[in-house]
Amino acid sequence: MRVILAEDSTLLREGLVRLLAEEGHEVLAAVGDAEALLAEVEARAPDVVVTDIRMPPDHTDEGLRAAVRIRERRPEIGVLVLSQYVERNYATQLLTSSAERVGYLLKDRVAQVEEFLDALERVHAGGAAIDPEVVRQLLIRTTHSDPLTRLTPRERTVLEALAEGHTNAAIGQKLHISLSAVEKNLNAIFDKLGLSRTEGYSRRVLAVLRYLES
């Protein structure tokens, strides 16, 4: 795939360039700030963008804002955001419009090469990839008034895997259950969260957003 990287840490940026090149991907550009990222995206139209959230000049949410802008203007481009910490509001903001061609990973996950590359491939293929630690911490923050508390332990596990961006088949493999069992649990989740079939909306996306907003 054709990739543009945005990371202000020279060491991490160069490491990612080398890793992606070794895996046969083409790194079109590797930049250190959000402004340069936006310019390169417009000029080169990559398949996927990998960007840090906090970058110069203020080191707040420059990379996230650039990612959201790219998703609005060029929805065909996949966006994989890297973060040093679990930042709930950022994860929710990134996924608000759609849970397609989008990923949110902690930087520690980059060191686990296979998981990072798998997330990149999922985003490139049109899916989602949400860091398991982000999902775990969001689960901890649910309250007794939240509709998610109506889910059974198995349903919560299935929803957790769904929020990470796995397909039904991948959820079945991950949890060692049949495809029909996955579908049965998903239907139960949709019902308990009050997500009826509505034309133009994906219940999978809505369930993930409900999960992240909880």
C-alpha cells in the first residue's frame, strides 16, 4: 500500500519508514507536523495515513484534527492514529462519522510488529482497528445506568472484539465460538442497545459508537 507517515519523533518515524519498506509498502512521505501531513496528502493521495495525535507546534491534538479533516475531505483514504495514552474523547471524535477505514492504536502496539501491520491492513481494507487497551479502559468506565450493563459477559466480549474492528469470522476465531454464535450475540447486542435496522446506517458502527461514548 501507499502510506504517508506523520510523527514528530524522528526515531519512531524512521523506524516506521524502515518497517513498512521491509514489508513491501511504499512510503510516499514521512513528516513531523500536521500542516506538512495535509499538504502531502493533497499532493500524493495515499492509500493510508499513519499519524500521531500530538504534534508541533502545540503538541495537543494537531494530528487528530488533521486526521478528522482528511476523513471529511478524502473518505477513501484510510487513517490510522497513534497515541501515547488512552484518550477517550479523541477515540470517539475520530469514529463519530464512520468506523470504516479508521484505526486508533497506542504507540506501545507499534512495537508488536504483527499487530501493528494487521491493524494497518484492516484499515486499508476498509475496516477498523481499535487498540484492545483502549477498549478495555472504556469498558471499565461504564456506569450502572448505562445500557451496556444489560449485556451478558459473552455479549460484552463480542462487543469488545467488534469495537476492535474484527469481522464476524475473526470474532469467532478470537473467542473460539461458531459464526452462528457470533451472529446470535450481535443480534442480542443490537436489540439491548435499541439499535433497530435503519436504512443508511450500520448497526455495527452505531454499536461501536455507543460503546465508545459510554
